[in-house]
Amino acid sequence: MDELDKLRDLLRLCEVLLGYLDGTRHFDRVGADSIAGLCISTVLTPDRGYETAILDKIRAMPVERYETREQAVAGHEKWKKAAPNLKSVVRLGYASLLPDEVFELVPERVN
């Protein structure tokens, strides 16, 4: 991966983020559930397709991507069931900008 590829990926990411900020981009929400101090969120993103992310007290971490909405629905259910026992996840990278990386989860306090 050369520097030009990284620059293209960064420009694409900026394009996506600016679309959300100015209200021209919307996403298909498959599901969003709070379980064991974590949020399990699955949406259709404009740049990576359907994606499930785990949100903890510190960060949002994409953990799985899908080709179809049906796969995303099944994946969302899978992550909901796994949430109570999760201690860490592999955050999926973003093109050439971020590599996949393991993160320990920091759940919100649950009363």
C-alpha cells in the first residue's frame, strides 16, 4: 500500500463523514441494542456496506461486515447473544488507514 492509496482512503473517509454532517447521507439501521453495558449497533454504511459495531464506554469498534441485509440481521443477533460474555474484540480496520486491532472492552456501568 503506497502513500497515494492512503490519501485516497483518507479522502473517501472525509467524504463520508462530511455527508453525515451536512445531512445528505443517511443509513439503514438494522438494530441497536444495549446489552451488558455495551451497545450493539448494525447499520448500512455508505463506504463499507452493512456493519456491526460494538460501542463501549470509550470507543466504537466495527467487528463484522456483511454483503446483504439478511446477513446483517443474523450477524446482529449473533453479537447480541455474545455481548454478555465479551471481554475483548478485534476492531476491523479501515482500508489502508487503520489495521485490525484487538481491544479490551470497557462496558458502561449497569445498575
